[in-house]
Amino acid sequence: MDVHEYQAKELLAGFGVAVPKGAVAFSPDQAVYAATELGGSHWAVKAQIHAGARGKAGGVKLCRTYNEVRDAAKGMLGKRMVTAQTGPEGKPVQRVYVEVADPFERELYLGYVLDRKAERVRVIASTEGGMEIEEIAEKNPEKLIQVVVEPAVGLQQFEAREIAFRLGLNIRQVSAAVKLIMSAYRAFRDTDGTMLEINPLVVTKDDRVLALDAKMSFDDNALFRRHAVADMHDPSQGDPREAQAAEHNLNYIGLEGEIGCIVNGAGLAMATMDMIKHAGGAPANFLDVGGGASPDRVATAFRLVLSDSNVKAILVNIFAGINRCDWVAQGVIQAAKEVKIEVPLIVRLAGTNVEAGKKILEDSGLDLIAADTLAEAAKKAVDACETYKSAA
């Protein structure tokens, strides 16, 4: 789960990380009021979306007057912002963050990531602040400073001090940086974070070290014990189909293809998508209905898949172990009654109660295409998709 910049800064500040003064606003007038309350003479107005590279897309405006603050907020709110990380559809801007824009001398990079290969937290820092970490790794890999944290003891003061010195900070700045690095690590660890990026981390003229920007992601499986983090979820920033799927305990991820997939088991779902690609098609989604898929859940899965206007065929691939083919067949029939299925429907059943499931489908009178193997099902799905597009 991702959160907005202002929410990440709120969490970080609670652990002692120094951040500039700021306030969130949902309207241009609120943005002006926030600027008056914050004081100062320069402000940054930042669009709040779950994506980076906002500055290049016009999502960060520096303002010197209240009128400029109002105009900046008005130009962002209610729009869809497209950045290098959002895709062409963009993200809706429903709030802005108004922040005091104090002058600074240096921009640095600081990040924490859960390195699954090493099974450790990896701390990454660089003197090249303001750049994407991928760009730093490609153009200036020697500028990357990395520390792998030993989980038994956590990040140590001497490790934070080594990072600070390698960033070229002076003695006063090192002290502030060590405090920030340690505090940010505790925030990352104690909220079950999977990624924390402070970019840029800035050094001011009076030797303060501040988190000027912040991005955080969290482990979805740990949200049950992190209620403060869970409450920060903004459903408007995600795919509404994924939110609907989560309500029914379905695992759904929207893709850009034309063949909708309804499969039980994540591994089989991945294999199904690979086989569709191998047959010359493109999957429209990843959808795992799980091991105990009831007819209601299968019907819900159909509604989710058909909500994608790009879908030109649906492939149902079930290998029943814990699940039962007759349940899935009943779900297909129920979906056909509740949802108008106008695209070709390809069904492959195998495993528990497979004969009963096939008979239910045969007796239903539904216009569907049966397949016995995964390769056959994928080939028939691709062919049916092309036929449907040609006839449309």
C-alpha cells in the first residue's frame, strides 16, 4: 500500500524526522489559508498522487504570493496528472500539499528498501539528490552508498555516521543527518514499510537536514496491526476493480491485453498468462479466484473481468484440488444469468468433480468453447478473440 507525501511526512515526523512545515488542502482557498497559517514568503504547492516525477509534469509549483498559491492549487485540483510513473491514464489530484519553501544548499538522496533477495533492509544514499535512483545507478553507480542492515541488531549509529560522512557533510550536518537516518529507519521498521524514499534530502544554510520529499510503501499483509497506516489508504489512487476484488477476497491486477483470465491459484494464473502470450495473445488481467471459489465469487470474477472494455474473450482455467469443478461450473452459469456475456467464453476444467462440472456446462445451453488442456485453451482463446474483433 502506498500513501501520499504529506501522510508519509506525518509518519516520519512522529518518529523524529525533520520535515518542513506544511499543510494539506482540498481547495484553492484552503491552500491560501494554509500558506497564511504557515507563514514565510515562499511556498511550494505539490499535487498529491501516488507517483513520482511530479515536478516534470507540473505537479510542484514554487510560489511567492498568495495569488500564485491559489492559481497553482486551482491548476492541479480536479485534474488527472500524467507522469513518467503513472502511465498514460494518469492519477486524479484531489488534494495538494502546501509547504514552506526554505532555501537549501545541497540535495541528497536517502532510501530504505526491503531487499527480498538478501532478506535484509538495504539503506541506499547518494550525493546525487533530486534524481531517480534508477538514473543514479545507470549514470553514476559509484555515487551509490549502500548499507545492508543486520536484523538482529538493526541499523547502528556508526553505520548512519559512515553514510553521513560519505555524503560529504560537515560535523554539524553529520549530527543532524545521523539523527534523521536513524529516525527514518525506525519509522520504516516500526510501520512494516517495504520502501521509504526521501528524495531530495536537503541541507540548509544553517546546517539543518530536512526530508523535502518522501514516498512510503507498506506491506499489505501487515496492515491488520498498523491501523494508523491502513487508515491512510486512498482508494482513488488505485484501480477500482482491484478494490472491488479485495472486498471479495479475489486477487486482481488489471493489464493491457484483450483476453480476460479467471483462474484458481496464482501459479496457474501466471502460467495461463504465459501460455496466452505464447499463443500470440495478450492477457487483460491477472485474477486468482482462490482455492474455495464459490459460485458467488466466480460470478463476481466475471463482473470484474467484463468491466474492462478492452476484453474481447474470457478464458476460465480451473484445476480443482481444494476447489471443485462443479462449483465453478455453477458460478459460470450464475454469471451468465446475472451478467450479459457478449464475448467468446473459453472454459477448461480439470481435477475434482471435473466430469460433473463439464456436464453442468453442457446441460446449461451456454454458448461456450470447451478445452481439455491449457495449451488448447490458450490457442482457442486467442483465435476466438481475433474472430470476435474481425466480426465487430
